[in-house]
Amino acid sequence: LDGSCSVGDFAKVIGTGQNKLFKMLRDDRFLMANNRLYQSAIDRDLLVSVEQTPYCDRDGKSHPAFKTLITGKGQVYFEKRFRKGAKNGLVEIPKLRLVG
């Protein structure tokens, strides 16, 4: 989807790891325990889930696979929410000043 990025890519942008960001999203009830989206996150247009190619287990059974993406709106929201320096142990990035 246009403007959306994976949780792993977004985690790098805000200075944390993918697993830590998934945990924060679960703790704040944007994701369920199995990393599926709560409807409220979808309704607020913060996260989307896209279906990927199903995978086969060793018994040959096919299972659906989904990937969680953070929308552009969600990127703005979660950056403000999670990039707070010491509170979450994330890196504080100074604001850029425009010269000109």
C-alpha cells in the first residue's frame, strides 16, 4: 500500500527493534497477542494487514500468512507516541532547523 511500511522498517526509523515495537503495539492494544490487528487500529487507519503467499508446513498443509504494515497516518501517530527518549528507552532525535 502506498505510504505504508513494515513494522521492522518503522522500528529502525524510531530507533528501536522490530520485536520491541511489536511488544509496545501489543501492550498498547493495537495488536492482539498473535500480532493480528484490533479493529480499532484498522478503523483509525493506523495499521493494515495484507495477505501474503500462504506457507506450507512439513505435513504439506497450507496456512495463510499476513504482514502488518503501518500506514502513513500511523507512522506520524506512532512516532509521536513511541519516540519519547527515556520513557521507552528509545533514542531522542533532535529536531532539524531549516537554514535559509
